[in-house]
Amino acid sequence: MMFLIPLLFVSSLADCSLFIDYSGCVKAEVTSKCSGAVIIPKEYTCIADYGFTNSQISQVTFQSNSAVTIGSSAFQQAPLRTITAPGGYASIGSYSFDSTFLSTFTLTSSTNYGINVFINCKSLVSVIIKDDMTIPKQMFAGCSKLNMIQGQNYITDIASGAFNGCTALTQFSFDNIKSVGSYAFALSGLHKITLNPTTKFGENAFEESKVASVNFNGADKVVPYMLRDTTQLSILSGLESIKYIQQHAFEGCSKLSSIHLYEGLSTLGEEVFSGSVKTIFYHGTTKPKCDENALSNKVVVYVSDNYMSTSFCTVTVTKAHCSNKEKINTTSGKCEPCSGTGSGNDGVTDSC
């Protein structure tokens, strides 16, 4: 049961009657009547769950110097532009700032965060991170104007969907990241990424993003659906250590016409290049294990003379017999000399 006790407080900036609930947290009596700015007296340090949901509040100021608690969905769907808490935040509940108008926010590890805290905050432009922390599930999903994350080096882990739909976010460093959850950067604006080989990535991590270039940087695995439908992707590098390419990893990458794969490749999953790669340059000598539907029979696979099988997955291989001073003309299938001092390495390439 909830007991509402009237606060002896009237804000001169908002026509809003406030109460405290059974847990001592501030709550609007009728949220639709709350608009403008609200000042929370110093004796109160928490906002109740759904305390100001669907209100018209634009500004909140806590007078207390203690860390405050923001309940779940506390300001959900409110046009909140600024919130001031001199003592910081003890906890911020799930969906607290969903669809608000906040433009910037500072995160600290001392705060306990729920999920979807800033989901669909279309005005959020920048985030400041003060110390080591995990970005919770879908924390910034749908924040389409978020383009600056100050203190990225403090992020240790990123939960699923954390930056999903952040279309203005074009850069991100994975240098210090231990794990990235599923769909974490799906539909994001990331353009050029370099992976950390020790980072554990979840499925669909970059699906339908704007990624055009990926340096795998010694990573050994491409997880399921990792880059699915990244229609701008055309450049891959750092694939020399890849052992596993799992199901649908590059499906729908329509600008990715070719890929170089290397000795040590162990497994290709189901339809890994469906709707994308047409040419594979394989620099290994042994045939990897493949799902029966790994490759289309229309894919052309070039190998060196040292390759020890007649097929790659279910595709009959092509040995171009090019030297290390030559490249393959993929139209004619013939060898062409590299210009100048250029090298074709093992001759299994279309460029020098």
C-alpha cells in the first residue's frame, strides 16, 4: 500500500503538487499538472518510480548535497532538459530518462544504473564518463544525436543494445573493452572500426550499421550476424588470425565483393557471405570445415598451387598459378604483372 503525504512545498516555477510515497520518495500528485521547473527540498533525496512520467517538467533541481535516487521511469516521456543533483546519483532506475530532452549527462561508477536509462533521448548529444564502468543494456538505444563520448577509455564492458540506433555516433575505440553485447552498435553510425582481439563480441553487434571498414586486428572469430546488412562495408583487413567465421556473419554486405582468408581458418558457418562476397582469395593450404550451406556455388575461390584439395567448402577451387610478382585479373582469370616494385605475395590476389 502507498501512503501519500503532502509536502509543505510549493515551487514558484511549476504548478505542481508534490507528495512523498511510503518509501519517502517524491512523487507528483497528478503528473499532467506538472510543468516548467521543480525544486526538490534538501530533506528529500529520491524521486519515486513513475514520479513525473508524462509530465511537462523541463527542469529539476535537488537542494540536497547527498547522492539522490531516481526511480524507474521517473521522468519518462517528460520534456526534461536539465537535472541538477549537487551530490550526484546513488541510483538511476530503468527508463528514468526515456524520451526526455537532456542534451548531456555525466556517468560515474558509483551510480547504480538500470536498463534503457536514456533510451530514445533524441536530444542527447554528449556523455561524459568519469571512471571505469559498464554501459548497461540499451542505455543509449535510439539516441540519434549522440556523437561524443568523453572518457571512452573508462568503459570496460558494453551490454546488449547499448548504442543501438545511435546514428550520429561515427567513432568508437574498442582498445579497453572486455565485452560487447549483442546488437550493441546495430543501426549505429560507426564508419571505420578497429577491433580489439581480446574483446568478446556478441551476435549482431554491428548489424545494419554504417560501418564501411573493419580492421580485425588479429581477432580469431567473426561471430554470428556480426556485420549482417552493413551495406556500406567494403574494406576488410587484419584477417590473418581468423579461425572461425560463424553463420550469416557477412550476410547482406552488398558492397563487400571479395575477401582474403588465411591458413588457420577452421570453420565457415551457414551462409556466411550470402548476398555479399563473390570472390575469395584463400592463402592457406588446407580445406576448412564448412556448413553445407556456407557458400553459394557462384562464389569463385582462388588458391595457390600448394592448396591440397580440389574444393573449398562445396566450391571447386581455381588455381591461377600466379607468381609473387603477379596478380589475378578476376575478369579473365589470368595472371598480370604487378607494376613497378609491387608484390602479389603468394600470387593469390587481385592487387599488388
